[in-house]
Amino acid sequence: MKTHSQASDIFNQDEPRVDWHDESLWFIRQKRDKAAFAIPEWENLRDIASQIKENVLANMDTYLLEFEEKAQQNGIQIHWAADAEEHNQLVLQILQKHGFKKMVKSKSMLTEECHLNPFLEKNGIEVIDTDLGERIVQLRNEPPSHIVLPAIHLKKQDVGDTFHEHLGTEKGASDPQYLTEAARQHLREKFIAADLALTGVNFAIAETGGFVVCTNEGNADMGAHLAKVHIACMGFEKIIPKAENLGVFLRLLARSATGQPVTTYSSHFQKPRAGQEMHVIIVDNGRSTQLGREDFRSSLKCIRCGACMNTCPVYRRSGGHSYHSAVAGPIGIILAPNLDMKKNKDLPFASTLCGSCTNVCPVKINIHEQIWKWRQEVINEGYAGFEKTQGIKLMNTVLSNPKIYRFAGKMGRQTMRFAPFLVNNSLNKWFKNREMPAPPKESFREWYLKNRNNNKNEQ
Amino acid sequence: MSSREKILSNIRQNRPKEEVALPTNIDFENFTDDKVQKFVAVLKSIGGEAVEADVDFIKKDISLYFSKTLKIINLYPNLEIIGEDIAQIKDAHDLALVDLAIIEGRMGVAENGSIWLDETCFGGHRVLPFITQHLIIVLKKENLVENMHKAYKNLKINEIGFGLFLAGPSKTADIEQSLVIGAHGARSLKVYLV
Amino acid sequence: MKVGLFIPCYIDQFYPQVGIATLEVLEKLGMDVSYPLNQTCCGQPMANSGFAGLTKGCNANFIENFKGIDYVVSPSGSCVLHIKEHLHSAENKEQAEFLQHQTFELCEFLTDILKVEKINATFEHRVGFHNSCHGQRMLGLSSMSEKVGERFSKPLSLLKQVKGLELAELNRNDECCGFGGTFCVTEEAVSVKMGKDRVADHLSKKVEYITGGDMSCLMHLEGILKRQKSEVKIIHIAEILNSK
Ligand code: SF4
């Protein structure tokens, strides 16, 4: 597996493509700004959304139990999965109980996190992702690169090639309208033929025992209302106390995500339709651990709008796949180390800590501060590597001791080796694409001693 | 210990112990725009169309755009449009060939151009507003509210089996961010405000 | 009013003229300014690399140096931020808290504490202003493009007082330049790309100078400009405010 920085290096070899990727996402960020600025109470709404979610974190168990009870009264079957493996098994069992071989699935980042597709395919189940972007990456055998825009890394020509190969569209055709129509026809067949539909959950409501799924394409509904069995999978943090809270979240979600005033379909599932079976799987998979990490628990407030990714200058120039994790971008950086710190130890360093993510987040997660804190965790757990640790320790010796500092500065200034951010002779990395400043004759301190010092200070 | 017990006990152990009050009764009374105008404008911006109309206008308008040979399901009583009888359709899959569905909306939200539809709007098939190629919704102007906070005050979610806010025709921008109308759901949405 | 000048290590070593300009601007405004001679670094380079645990030495040194001073002023939003957020001391808690509170970035000190409304400076050039993230988003030196609310900028309000200065409007007013401390070498490719894009925005607006309140960002942008053999120069805002 490549580290974020290695993968970004490769991504940046095609500079025009990086520009295109950056511009596409910046465009969405601008749409978000426009939508947000049209709501004078925007910052107020963010505060309220954040408070609701804080209340949820503090009452998680109560709300989940309330949800379970109400949902069961509504005729929904509730399952609990401690980890990804158990989640996948539960889905398989439901399929097998009915003897089903085909299912359609709408967007669910949770199932990406659990690697549900490969698991089911190994067990002889045909899984069709029905969100257009997800279908595209599925056909290409790639993971999504963005939680809201799964195929944002692809050009229409790439999609054209994929559809030509798999759906028989004309060779070289890359008109989005044409390709979308082809996907519509192809997926209609799949909807009609599917026995089971799996969807994600955007919000589960404790008070009513129902859940809400938001899409623009209508794929979740096409699947769920036609299939005999509907499974909805949710990380337990999707719970909210009351239906009226949706007023706050639905005003924020789509505006933050794409700049739309609301998603095309905000579907409230409350009871199965006559003759239908409805299941909800409530998944932990590390969330209860994260809940116990005081510095990081608020990452569980996330409503997966993707705004932090769109605004992230690093994400825009490194692409979602460089984060080697189901959720990329700033929110991915603070979620992934909880699941596997060793594997994801590079991610907290894939940020300049610019703070733009924190500013756009509709539920006010202090994302960049948590990134900073994950750096401390990663280092405290001893994942820095000998060389880096020695480099930083040396730097610290220099910078915390005035005499050594002055000596190192004098020596280093001329050879350009003095710069606190250049750890371990990484000067070459700086020089690859940049010059260093021309070294001045004297430091400020030396100037000051000559020009101002009236022996107020000892030397 | 079952996973349920395990998860719940981990949560109890790890959750923050300080209580944060749940904000309730949220509303923002700063809405000054005309609700009808706002609704029409917003719906237009998201690919739909809304016009103020009476029954005669609706009849004429529909006959202008939709020929009688199409497969139409009409659930709005006052239109005298004879279409398929949805009561005769037992299997929802048979709706796959419906060209136009005409239904009645329950409530409109001016700030985002969405319309609340519940189970009683679909003639017994939840999939109707999604599977139909084109969708027409008739909505009473008096049922427009300013924003989502007001909308939820009017709703009794726990009394329905299924319901949704529908905002415009189905769409996607998954290919290079170019907006395409007509992803999986209806290709067009027209709203008559009566 | 006793002002202690805090000159971050890389300004001390690479850009002494910025320290000089800061000192002179403050002196012209009648401040009693001193530069404690044993200062080194705020500790940010270590802390942001994940080694916050190591910065005790820097903290102690900082506290020791700025004893008996009313305000600490520094021409670096980034270092000021670090002091404000992370200056701790078990032995000297009170002094640490006092300094956290009394440390100011130069522009902020000028606009908020000294309430400067007329700067006696002339700079007849077209200039682009680079908002450093630490100065802007964390110290709140200006409003942010992400946040809904009133628009303001403390550094720009000062630049607008400079005679002859023409301010360019950028396409992306507050995008990060990609310096990011050790990020500039650990994530070399993205860092450089971000820097190039920032530079390109300024160049497209035909600026002669790129200015800002954080020398680290500017050093990174300068490195790119020089590599591109561009005529455009970088200049710290203190130098502009001190120009005649
Ligand atoms: S962290 Fe915030 S901005 Fe990022 S996806 Fe989650 S809710 Fe959206």
C-alpha cells in the first residue's frame, strides 16, 4: 500500500488532470458557499445541529433503545453488528434465508467500510450498486473516491470507455446525458429483477422508529419499493432524537454537500409496505471505541456531507484514493486511525491544518484540531520511525536552547541547512521544485545587537 | 454477551457524561419572501416547474404535452382524465411502463421547492412517483409553508408508513459534474399550484 | 507600554529585514520595544509534527524571555497562534496564561490595541495579499470565505492606508498555500502544487508583490516564484507598513 504522500506524488504527475480535479471540487465548494450565504441563519443552524449531535453522543444508548423499540412496533426487524464481519454475515443470512441471489444497493459508505461487496460476491451473490457514480466505479473495480461524488476522479471519457465495455454504449461516446440514459436503462432492469434492496441510512429517528434516506437519483427508493426485502444499514451514530430535528439537518445536508437546497428525495421509511420485510442493521465497528476517545468522539457527529473534502486543498490535489480508506479527506483522516492506527498513521500528516474543513462542517466538528491531535497520538504510539524521531529531537535541541540555536543558525544559514521544517536533510525535497531564500549577511539578532542594544539584555 | 448487549455496554461506558440540552422548537421567523413566488423560483432552479393554475388550465396543459395514447395514472380526482386504474395493478413491477403519474401533494416548502408526499398519495404503490417517467403534482397553495422547521411542525411522521420530500425531477451529476435530469426516478416534474 | 518583540526563528535567520521593519513600525508609533535576546522558537515545528510533548524547553524559554512585558508582538500569525494555543507551563502557569493572552500578531496589534487609523507609509505598487490560514482562520484576522457573516480584514484595512498601494482581488481569496510546516517536505508534491496554484492566482492578477503576515507561507511562495524565474517579489506586510 502506498502512503498518502507516495500516492499524491503519482497523482500529481499529470498536472492538467490535477487542475481539472481541483476545479471540479472547487466548483462544488462555490455552490455550497452560494447556498449557505443565502441562509442568513446559517451559522446559527450549524450551532444547533452541533448541539443536537452532542446531545446524541451523550444519550446514545437511550436513543438507540428507543429507536429499536419503536421500529419493532413499526414492524421493522432490528439487528446489531459489533463489527464489519458480523454486519456482512447478517446481510448474507437474510439473503440466504430467502434463497436470494441478486440484490441492488444504493449508496452506503458503511458497506464500503465493511467491504460488503467482495464478501457477498465470494458467497455467490450478485451485488449491483445503483447510484450512478458507484456503479461506474464498481464496473471499473475501483473504490469510490468521494463519499458523495464517488466518481469525481473520472473524466467523462473514462466513463464512456467503461460503459462501452460493460453496457455496450457506442465507442468513444462520452456525452454525460447519453451515458446517464444508458445507465438508467441498464439499472432499471436490475431494479426490476432484484429480490433485495440494501440502502444506507442518513438519519434514524429515536422518537418514531423510522429512518430517512436522501438521494438525488431516486435509486434508493427504486430499489426499496420494488424489492421483497429492504435492508437498511447504519452506523449507530446516525441516530437523532426527534423528527423535528430533521428540519435542521435537511436544511444543512444538501446545501453543504452540493449546494442544492435539499436532495431530490428525502424518503422517510417508517413501516414496511404490505408483504415486504424491512430490516435495520445497527453497526458499531469501532464507533463505541471512538466514542470513548474524548478528543475524537465528536467525529461521530458527522452527517457525511462531504463538504470538508470539497474544500480541502490537499484532497483536491491528491484525490480520494490517496487516503487508502473508505472515507477520504479531512473526515477520513480523523476516522481512519481509530480503526487501524498503524495502517493509517500517515493520514494525520496529509494536511496543512488550514482549518477550512472545520469552517464548512455543518455539524461543527473541529476537524483540523483533531488532525493535530491524531498526530500526537500517532507519535506517542511510537509510529514515527527512528529517523524522523531523531530528526525532530535534534530540531528540538536546537530550538529550545538559545546558544545552540544561534550557533546552528550561523552555520546553517549559509548552507541553507537551517530551517526548522526541514527534518533529516529533507532539503532536497524542498529544492526539487523550490528555491531557498538568499541567505542574509546577518541574523536579526545580530543586527539588533549592533543597532539597538543598549545592554538592557544580557548577551 | 450478544452483540447488542456488548455494543450498548461499550456505549454506556464510553459516552460523554456531561449532558447537552437538546435544542427544541427551532424556527426562524425571518422569512419575508412571498411563499408562492419563492417556491416557483426555487423549484425552477432545481429542474422542476411550478405554475399557478385552475382545473381547466391543468386539463388543457396536460393535453398539450401528453397524448392520450400514453400510459397515464391519474390520482387527482377532478381532472376527468381516464388513465389506467391503479387499483387493478397488483404488482408494483407492472408500473415500470407508466409514462405519467398525476398525484396530489400534501404540503410544499418554499425555501427548497420540495413537496411532502405520503403513502396516501400513491394509490397503494410507494414506487409510483419514482418509477413513472414523468410526474405531475397538484398542490394547494394554502399548503405551502416557509421552511423545513414549519414543515415538520405540520407532520405526524409516526402516523405514516412512508413519506418523502420530493424536490424536482430525479437528477445526477456523477459524470464530470454535469447535471443530467432523469437519473432513475421521474424525468420531469410539473407542479400545479391550485 | 512595554512591547516585547518576538521574532520567529526563520525570520531571524533568513529575513532579518522583516524583524527590522516590525521593530521600526512599532517604534514609530511610540512604543517602548525591546527584543529579548535569548528567544528561539515557539515550539510549533515540533508540535505540528506530532511531538508536542517535546516543546517544554521552548515554552520555558519563551516565558523566561518575555518576563515583565505588557505585550508580545510578532510578525507571524502562525507562531502567535501556537503561543496562544499551546504555551503551557506547569511551574509558571500564571505567566504562561498571561502571555497567551497578551501575545499579538502585528496587524492585529496595530488595529485592535493601538487602533491605528493612519499609517504614514507609501508603496506605489500593485500588490496581492496572501491570507495565511493560521492568521485568518485561527486568529481571526479577517473574515473567512466559508463562514456566513460580515466581511472584514485587519491586514487589508492597514494596507488600504498605505499611499499608492493598489490591491489586487484574487480568485481564491483564502486558499491555503501548502506550506504547512514539515508538510512542505513530507508531502512535497501536493505542497508544491498548492504553492504553484496560489502563485498563479496572483500572477493572473498582474501583481508586482505578494505580501502577507506570515513569512513561512511567503518563503514557500518565494521559492516557487524564484524557480519559475518570475519577476514578482514577496514582501512581508511589516515592510510595506514601514516603507516611505
Ligand atoms: S466532517 Fe463535517 S463536513 Fe466533513 S463530511 Fe462530516 S459533516 Fe460533512
